[in-house]
Amino acid sequence: MFAYDSDPICACSTPAGISGIAVIRVSGDGCALLADKCTKIYRACEDIKKVSELKGYTCAYGSVINPQTNAVTDEVVFTKFDNPHSYTGEDMLEISCHGSSAVKQEILRILGMCGIRLAYPGEFSRRAFINGKMSLASAEAVMDVINADSDRQLAAAGSLMSGALADKIASLESELYKAMAIIEMLVEFDHDEDDTEQETKDIEKVKDILIKQHKVLYDLVDGYDKGRILSERMRVALIGLPNSGKSTILNTLTGFDRAIVTEVAGTTRDTIEVALNVDGIPVTLIDTAGLRQTEDFIESIGIGRAMDAGRNADLVFYVISPDLSIEEAEDGISELAEDIGGEYITAVFSKSDEGDNPDREEIEEVLRDYGITKFISVSAEEGLNIDKLEDVIREYYDSLGGRQEEGMLITNERHYNKLDKALGYLDMSVQAMSDLAGIEICSSTLRSCLDEIGEVTGKTVSAQLADTIFSRFCIGK
């Protein structure tokens, strides 16, 4: 674990590699005074020669200089931020330099010579959390925003980072604390007969709060299935016998020839995963080896991986060619349908441009026995009904966590696990309030519920857990 301190820190916040510009981020009280040792200002809005003299939220043109040789490393633009109105809540400086690896590394080395150490992974966001600039949940969403590659992902992560979801959880937490205060009063103080009416009112008030907040928490937890898709991508597996048209469908859906297509059975021997965006829904489309009996050792490994891909997928497109027999169609999907359930499988009759499968009606009847009820005819070559496969993906996504707006979805597995445990404790609290004898039990379970919620907002998080979370961030964040 890293030895965190309050020393000034620096890191490159732009990606590795060559670019037109890069941004070196510096944070920590007194960081501008240290930067004076290796910087010079040429032009600013006032007659300023030192970075430390810059007013907050202004820029200046200057250079970074090696203090040992006085050689100019690069001409740059400085931007200064004053505490507490900065990302970290500390004094900050950003240096926009040329984006070569040599320039970036040299500037970081020179800053180190001046007493500004290299930041640990996630240390900027960790300091923002410690200094109260954002909740732990919002801080964790920073990496989700960085990694978002669809508008739905960005909306969910952006909402969490901006605090909308954190505010909802904070409101839930506040209401439960109100209930806890009333419960503690009922537990701690003896009541005589004259207080019975007030006691009854207090109990009813607690019940009302717990029931209302139970629904709020349930809806948050219930939305995780949809949130998980946005965070981890929906996995859609193409399963079928050799030469059924799986690879052609993958190429058509993705818009380029990612998979090799030939008339030779067994061409695809391993799973091929391709990222796909369907109406903003992030999807991983998986082409798999054709299912058949084979003595080829390598192909048999691929077939095993195909079955695993199907079992671990959110949806399966079972591809059926025009020449597939009823027996082959049943053998190809029976085991998988029993493992994952037919409701997650769509039967796709491929190569419809070559004609319909003569046994289609009988095949559909057999597949219905395995719970498969969706049937689509497509021609990947002609692009016929490919949009209906996308409709299946959209319909599945829309069926998950329907009570939550996308901007209020739980996308983080850690948040889900904590809130799910909190919901369990809140269930116990609601049940315990059915009679006065359960008030002490309610007090205990509600406190546990609030502890779990606190690990999402950061109120009850341990230093070790915070360190673990932020250590997964990139260096510049």
C-alpha cells in the first residue's frame, strides 16, 4: 500500500503516447512556490514573472527550465487554481506542454528535482474525496466517465460523478437517520401511560419513513442489472453448428470483416469478441466455434469455449442454417437451453436468401419445449432483418431495472453489493417495527443498514478500503 502524505504531487493526466499537447497536473499547498524553481513566465495578463504570482483561474505563457543547467525543456502554458476551488481542494497548477514522451518525462523529472513527487494512482481523486470536494461514489465514477464509450454509459457515469445519484442516496440516508433518532429516543427513555399516544405516533412515523425509503433503496438495487450492462457491456453470444452463418452475422452487425468466413466447416476455432454499440447500449458480440462432434483437439477446445461463452452471455443468438435437420437443431441447443433458460435464447434462421429451412415449423415446435419463443429469419448477406437482432438487444436492455432513469442507475458492483446488504438490513428493520418489542432489533438492524450505505457515500469507509479503491485509478486522476 502507498504511503500517502500531503506533499505536493505531479503526474501526466493525458494518455501515454505521442500527441499534440499533454497536460501535467500539479497539486498541493505551496506547489506554485516549488514550481517557481523551474519555470519562467514570458507573457501574462499582468506584469508577472513567477507562477506563484499568477491569480487563480488565469493562464500564462512561459517555459519549464532545468534548474541545474538553465536549459529550456519546453515552452508551455500554465493554468493556476487556488484552494479550495480546485479539483483536489488544494492549490493546483496545470502545465500544457508538447506531447512527446521525452518532454513529459523530463518535465516530471524536473518537478521532482524541485520537491514535487510523482503522484500515486488515483491520488488526485483521493485528495478530492478527503477534502470534501466529492463523495466516494462520485470519485469512483471518474474512471467510469473516462472509460465510457457510449452515450448511455456517459450519462450514467456523468450523473454519478456530478452527484445526482449521490444526492439521492444522501437523501435516503438522511431520512433513515431521522428514523434512527426517533428509535433511539423510544429505546432510551421510559414512557408512562400518558405518553402512550405520542409513542404510538412516533412508531407510526418510523414505520412510514422505513417503508418509503425501502422503496427508494429497492429501486436503486433493482436497477443494477441495467447499470451492470452499461458498466461491463452486454454479452451476446452467436451459437450454432458449423457453417450456420454466425461469422457473417457478426461481420454484418459490426460493419466490417472481423471474422473469417469460408465454406470450410470449423473455420472459427476460438471465440472472437467485438465491441458493438446498439442505440447507445454497449455490447460485446461473441462469435464462437461451430458445435459438432470432432476428433480435432484444438477445435474441441474451441467448442468448449463456445459453450462457456453461451453460459456466461446475457443473450444467445442460436443460428440455424437452411439445411439443418430437426435432430441437429435440438442437439445443438438442448444443453445450453437447460443451463441458461430458453427465455435468453433467440433462434435465428440464417441465410434466408437461400430459402427457408424446410423443417422450420417442426424445429420451432421442438425449441419451444426448451422455453425458446423468439424466432427471426435473417439474411446477413443482404442485410435482411439484421435490425430485428438489434431490437432483441434493445428489448432485453429495456426489460432490466425499468423503474430507474439511466441517470440514476447503480453501475458499480461495489455500490450494488453494499446497497443490497443495506436493503436486507432495512427489510429486517421494517419487520421488527411490527410491534413495540422489536424496536431494539430495529435499532440494531437500521444501524447496520446505515453503515453499509455509509461505505458507498464514504461516511463509514475505512482508510484501507479508500486506498484500495483509489489505487485502481490511473496515475493522472
